[in-house]
Amino acid sequence: MTGRKVSPPKKRLPPPKSCPLRAVFEGLGAGTYAIAAYHDEDNDDKFDRFLLIPREGYGFSNDVRLGLRAPAFDEAAFNVPPGGIAVSFAFSGAT
């Protein structure tokens, strides 16, 4: 890792018509990445929580689960080789 902070690419997907849902991020260079995703069930552009408990579905790469804190980058990190990679993870929570 270079140690520099990089703004993550974001994707907003339409409501899924079937599962699994697929998102493709093009143009990413080889490197170390992590994914955090949530299902904005009420369409308010926020990840809803009550007393820190998620009220909407969420998921992290490496299927990292929430504890008393959000996962650290290293817990969800995976390496992307020059040719790209497919990453799968499950959603937890309200979905």
C-alpha cells in the first residue's frame, strides 16, 4: 500500500430483480481494496442504525461481520491482480 488516502469508487445500483446482485468496477488498478456495501431499504441515502444496530442490510468483503465497531480495512482487504478479480460476499441484517 502506498499510504495515501484515495476516494473510493461508489456505485448506486437499481433495486435487484433477482439475486445475486452484481456490481462491476472498471478501471481499477492492481492493488489492495476492501468493499463495504449496504441496502438503502427506505431510499433515504443513509445507512440507518438505531443505538448502533444496523436497521438495513449490509455486507463487507471477506464476509467480515460487525462487532462493536466497523471492520478495519485490513479485515476486509483483498488483493486485485492486474487482470481483475471477482469478489463475492453475503449481506446481513434487515434486507
